[in-house]
Amino acid sequence: MSFLPSRPRRPRHDFSLTVINIVFLLLLFYLATGSLIKRNELETDVPVTLDLPLERLPRPLLLIAADRSLSLDGAPLTMDEFPTMVREAASAGGFLNVLADRSMAGRDFLEVLARVDAAGVPVRIVTMRETIAGAGP
């Protein structure tokens, strides 16, 4: 038995409130200073195709001009014969390769792709990477 009084226990400090305050201040800082992603990181450029040798492109190739005229492997194609010709061409290669003019409206391009999809043909979109003069490919 001890006749000496025991030491009073010190209350333990809870640091969770401090951590919450720091996280909240960091959140406010990032909201005030702006986004972590630069705006130009979200932008993309439209693929460029200039004087492309058609014989080096994959076959079958559906070319879509800016005026929505179509040609399949160099032969002009009308919308009436489009589904059957596309199915026949893709049956040999498995895919229909599509190359569209850069100035073509996106809505028109998607409309042509919807027609290809309605014909039941898988599609690959052909693009060409633009190289800077003097730089490698």
C-alpha cells in the first residue's frame, strides 16, 4: 500500500484535428490556385494528311473527301452501293480502313462511320503523324 498520492495523468492530445485542418488548407489552396492539369494538355490536334501515296496505305481503304464524296480503293462509291461494297471489301481484309479529309466536319465523319457500323464492318481509322523538317519519324 502506498501512502504517496499518485501522479495525475496527463490528457493525451488528439492530433487528428490538426491533420484534418492541414488537409483542408491544402484543398483550399489547390481550389484557389487553379487546376493541376494545364489546359493545353487537354487539347488535341487533328491529324494531317498531305500528298499521301495511296499505294502505301492499308487495304481496303475508304477515302472520305471534305465534300463527303467516297472512294473505295480509288474507285468512286455512291451511298446506294456503299453497304454492299464495304462488306465485300472488308470480308477479305477483316477491317475497313478509313481515311478522312482533315477539314471534314466531325458530325459528317461520324455519320459515315455509323453507316459502316450499320453494314456490320469493323473499322480502323488511318491517320498520319506530321513530322517536323529535320526531325526523325
